[in-house]
Amino acid sequence: MNYIYDIYLNLNSTLFDFFDWNKNDKLIHIKKIPIFRISEENLKKCVHNSIKVNENFINCVYNKTEVWNKDNSLSYCALLTDHNNILAIEFNEDGISIRKSFLSVEEELEILETVNRLRETNIDFEIIKRNNPIFKTRKQIKEENFVDRELKNIDIQKLDYIYFECFGKHEENKKVILNSIKKLPKNSKTYKNLYDILKLTSTSKK
């Protein structure tokens, strides 16, 4: 079995690209972890879907991953690579993927240089749930959730002020205002202005 040493993983139920990691994420410092080469097609399936591997694979990787902090024990975990990308997956005892992580760009490039001779392994797995891709960063999702939350309980005077700041005119009909805001493209300057105003005038602590 082949192993990789001394890397960091950001294991989550939602898979985040490295550029989307943030300072509050609880990174796990890996001392040692097994790595397997699979086909490019199968790696894509593992990235985009929840999978279940067979019992043989689970038994093979059981307790093979070691971490520096013993509070973060990973009983069933492994790296998968197609020689172009690397994915870490944590499984439960039934072989179902529960958390995933990409690697930092620097660590991934370093590892890819050392595993180019790995032979391809045929890992028997099935797709148990197709995951819809998220084409937004965590920051974008957080901002949109904040705007939706603020607009739910906003009074008409504040809403009219925000509408004027964003659209340059007054409007007394709350439904018209909310519909106009709802139609705003999330990547537009007007939507960004809306978010900034709500953030400045919010009484919420979050």
C-alpha cells in the first residue's frame, strides 16, 4: 500500500475548493494516509456524488490513516488520484462517503510529482446519491442568505430607503420592491450595493 505523509485536509460534508477554505475551518493535520490511483472518470464520479465502496476496500483502509491530533481520528479514510487531481474521502463503517476534501494547491502539486508511477486500482463502488454542483463560493452563499433573512422582517420605511439607494426612485408598494430585488442578478453591482446597505443598517449580530 502506498502512503502520503504530512498534509492538511479540510473534511466537510460539502466539498470546497481550496480557494474557498476559510480561517474558521478545522483543518486536520494528517501524519499518514493511504493513496490509490483510479481512472479519471471514476474520480469525477467520486467528486460529484455520494458513493459507497465495497467491504474489501473498507477493510483495506481501516485505521491506516494517522493524524497528529488524536482527537481527529479517521478510521476509514483515503486519498484518490487520477494523476491530475487528488481527492480525500472519509467513509463510515458501511463504506458510505461522509466527508470529502481537496488538498491545498501546493501539497497537491507536490504529491502528484511523487505518485506518477502508481498503478491504477479498481475500486468497486456505487453511486448512492447524485450531488448537484454548487457554482457559488461560501461567501456568496452567506451574503445571499443574509439578504434573504434581512428582507423577511424589514419595515416599509427602511425598504423604501434601500429601494431608492439601489434603483434611484421611491416605491410604496412592498411587493413591487421585493419583486424588483428578487430579480436582481446576484453578481450585479446593484445587488452588492443592496448587501452593503443591509449590512450597515442591520440590527442583527450575525
